[in-house]
Amino acid sequence: MSAVVADPRAERLANLWSRLSAQHVTLGAGCGCMVGGVSVSLEDFELDIADYLWAEGERQGQTAVVAWLLQPGPIEQQVKPG
């Protein structure tokens, strides 16, 4: 990942997501490589994860996080919460 991140925890999570999104998700009797079961990738869950983070940010009163999640455009062009 080439983006500069101010918080090392955010960088660690971004790197983790990058690694996980390249792997299979096991459902049923097989994995995403179509050996059996249902085929999905972590990309299928991205909107669910974003919705969860948005809802949790609102629930916990984290207005800077909510504002950042709702910014349009690529992450590297978004204004980071201060």
C-alpha cells in the first residue's frame, strides 16, 4: 500500500485488508476457488463493513470518522480527520 497514513493502527488495518481481500472466503464445503460450496471474495463484504463502521461511528459519536467515511473519491484524496 503506497498511501501515507498518519495513524499506524490505520496503516496496519489497511495492510491487513489488502492481504485478506486477495484470499478466499470459505463458505459451505469449499472455498472461493470453486472447489465446492459458494464462491465469494472479501470485496463482496466491503459495503457491509463500511455500513457497520458508519453506524458504529454514529453510535459512538465519532463525528470525524463519520465525516471521513462519507467523503467521496479515492482515500488518498480525502481529508484526514485531525
